[in-house]
Amino acid sequence: MPEIELIVQSILPSDEPQGRYHINIFPDSTVETLLRELCRRADVPLKHEYCLRSKGHDQLQRTAILSQIGVQDGAFLHWTFENVAVKTPCRCNTFCFLALISFIIGIVGLAAICVLKFKTSTETDYAIVFDAGSTHTAMFIYKWEGSKFNGTAVAVQHGTKCTAEGSGIANFANTPDKAGQSLIKCLTEAKKTIPKDKHSSTPIYLGATAGMRLLNATNPIACEMILGSVCDAFSNFSFKFICETSVKIISGTEEGTSSWITSNYVANAFRVDRPDVKDYLAPTTVPSIGAMDLGGASTQITFVPRDRSTEPEFIKDVKLFGKKYGVYTHSYLCYGVAEVTKRILASLIKPDSPIYTIEHPCLPKDYNKTMTDTELFASPCVTGQAGLETFGHSITLPVQNDQNYTFIGQSNSTECEHLIRVSLFNTSVCHHSRCSFNGVYQPEISGPFYAFSSFYYITNFLNLSSSTKSSFPHADLVSAKNKICNSSWEQLLNLPVTPQEHENLMWYCLQSTYINLLLFEGYNFSEAKWPDINFVEKISSTEVGWSLGYILNESLTYPVDEPEVLIYTVTFALLTVLFCLFLIVSIALALQGRRMHNSKDIKYRKMSTYGAI
């Protein structure tokens, strides 16, 4: 076997042999043999620190055979120390670099197309509802994604309600132009809250309830002028409305069914995912929730009867989220707390009596209330057609007009209850299979109920209901109302109350006694069924009332805004394959780069004869 010539360049420190050496050696020699020959030529002893490195600065094992490690004729080697740091070429060769680039392209590409595929671009729609009640007007803003769910908007309350200036719009009968002006503050608030580019597409509604129903029965011209004033106010803003359909008096049936829709929506009886609920909201364990609303001029009860033999003429079909419900609802005009209070006061006056100082068992002892005959008898629920139709008779006007009447409080809970029962609830007449009171048909109540508005406000004052407590035993209500009814005015004044409760302080006995009789004897919530009543104000930050249900029902007529598709399925599939190929290529390139790195990485291992000459 012929010898080969190797070129060895010393890169030892300056006090060690220097220069370039041409060594002739057999290819089957070891690296150690080459080192010995090199030291002989340089006339120095072999040191254990000496080593040889390839041109690529990889250290050569002393036991390795030259021909087996690729050292051929003309090879260039370096003579150096083992512990000397040398500059080595970057291990991240071309293959590693290309692998990194391919990996980045694959990962970023897959992430981008997944975002485009699963993030749809949806439009957010808004609506404004004014709840024009008998005592006040409140504005609510709702929003939802335009795509809807089974044809119905999945709406949520946007922000907090805005209370309009003044009292209910029905009280503007003598100054109807001021009705619209009272809404300006809330309209301005809506203008700020809703994005400007959505103003022209945002429908706005005003639904007037029992207060305006009563005014329309006695003074339709004033009623029309009030609604016209509201339309004028709306026209000064860029929201979407048609006066004839957007501003109107809603019926008691509409009010009842809309409240029922709201109650079941916030209870998740419709089984829809609401965006305003962060945690999972479990569907109610019953098919539906009943709704009981108590306002100033009327009260409504609405529920789905369990008995399929319910008289069909009293059932209203409601379709929402792709499902139809048969709902019973009835609105009792004149049975709101304000009208009941007037009716009870007027019932104490004897039309042919000259006595103008009258004892009132429901008012607190040591409290006197003086009222004019106009305040007492002007209401249609007292002397008008509404009272005649509701109670079966109207109260006769006194012989002498323009009189003041003073009511003297007695703090007598027993007499108060008797007065309200005989004045308001006639249970002796029923021409149907079953009735509530005044001959009104009502199926047997079933399932849980939400009782809201004044039902909640009164029981909240009695410390029976709150934002964290909605139900309580019937005996607790009886005990609490008796305590209030037997308290003197001085005792009531010592109670810690809010300013709004203070204004109503003298009437809480009458009102708590009234709701007890209405629920227990009127609607027939027996002791066994009483626990089914939940006295609520808000559920998941949403006010319980008719306005949200009204919007959900109206949304059936709104056009569907289909979400914009950002990437189609075929394109998504093709790009997924492409970017996966980039990842596969990056893995292959990385493996190839690793193999090349290992082929150069020849490790040094000491021989047993290390250091011997």
C-alpha cells in the first residue's frame, strides 16, 4: 500500500513548533502514529495535550485509522492543543436554515387560515325601546348579532336603562308637546351609546301601557297629541322609525306575552346561548317560566298551561327560536298599585254623606292624607267605563263637588285586608271551568313564576326579596305586611328607607296587603304553590319586563345579516395541505442537517497508552 502525503499546519502557541509540515505516511496508520511522526520531525516530545483537527476543525480520535476517517492523500490538517478554543463553522448550515424558514411558513400559515375560517365577520344590530308606563318612562337599548338564531335575535341589554324626565307620558294630557321633550335626555344618551354608523338602521319604539290605555278611553285627542309629540322628538334623531307603528299604545295581551318572553329568555327556557352570560347558563328544568307584572295601572299574568284541555279561545300562539308555544295571558286593567290605591280611597267616601274626614284602616296611625275630589274621582278606574268593566260597577260621585277629603290612618291590618278583599276581588261569579276573580277565566297555574316590577319593589321594601334572594314562605309575607300595617307613622319614619321608598312609605301597608290577596286568593297561589314564585328585578344584569320580549318578537321581521365568509372551505382545505407540506419539508431538512452535523462531529477518546513515546 503506497504512502500518502499529508499537509499539517501548526496553530500551536508561539512557544510551540510553528510552520507547515509535509508528512508521508501509510493510510492504515493511526492518528497517534501521525502525531508521533510530526513530533519527531519538529524535534519535540509528544505531549498529551497535542491533537490533530480536520480542515473543518473537528478533532480526530488518536485511535482512528486515517483511511477510515476519510484522511486521503493531500489532506490538510491542523496541529493544536485539545483545550484551545477554535473558531468552528456555524452548525446551522443551509439545511437548518431552510428547515427553520419552512417551519415558520407552515405554522404561521396554518394559524392564519384557522383564524380566517373560524372567525366570522358579523354585524351587530341595535334597537331602542321606551317603556312608557303609567308612573314613569324608561329607555332600554338592546343589541344582537345580525345572523340571529332560528329567526330570532339573541339580544342582550346594552348598558343601563335611562329614566326619562317627569312622570308617565299620560300625565302630559294638558301639555302634550312636553311629552316628547321629556324623552330628549334619553334619546341623546342613545345617540352617544350606539355607533354613529348604526343610527339609521337602529329601530326605535315607544310602547305605552295601561296609563295611556286609560287616557285613550277618556281623552283620545290628548292621547293622539301625546303620541304625535313623541314622534316629533324621534324625528329629530337619525334612528329608524315609522310613527304609526313605532310609537303606539300596546295592548295588555302584548304586554303580558312580551313579559313572558323576557322571563323565559333570561331563564334560558328557550335553550339559546346568550352572549351576556360568561359562564354556562343551564336551561331551566321546566318547560317554561310564568310571568307576573305589576305596574301602576294594570297587572298581567302569563304562563303556558299544563292542562291541554284549556279553553282554546284564551290561548295565544307565540313563536320564537323556531318553536311555537301556547300561552295564556290576561291583563287586569285598573289593578296596578296606583289605580288600586285610588279605587280604595274613593270607595271609603259615601256619596250622600257630608262627612269629609274619613278613617282609613290601611294608612298608618297618626298620619293624615288630604286629597281633592278631582284627585280621587278623575280616574277612569274609579268613576269611568274602565272601572265599570273591570269591577262590575263604578263608584258614584259625591253630591257636592270641589271638596277636600282627609283620610285618617288607623293602622288596622285586619280591617285593611277586609276592605281590599271586598273592594277588588269578586270570586262569587264564574261562567267558565275555573276562574281567578271577577269572572275571568284562568287555567290552573303550573310551574315556576317570575314576579317583577312592583311585586319586587314592595317585597324588597319588606326585606323579603333582593338581588340574591327571590323566594320566601307565604307566612313571611303575611307577617311582614301585618307588621307594617300595625305600625304607627312615627314607627315607619324610623325605618331605614331610600328617598323613593320614603315617598311611598304611607302606602306600603295597602300595597303589601293587595299583592298578598292578589297572589294568594286572586291568582290561587296556595301554600303549596307559593314557593314557585320568584320575586325578581334583574336576571344576569337584564331588567325583567316587557321591552326585551317585545324586541325578540319584533326581530322575527328583521332581515338576517348573514356573516361574511372570510375564507371558503375548499380554499381552506388546499391551504391546509400546502402549509402541512411546509412542516413536513422542514422536518426533513432538519434531519438532513442533523446527519451532516453528526458526520463531522468525531469525538476524541484517550488511549490506554496515552503519552507513551
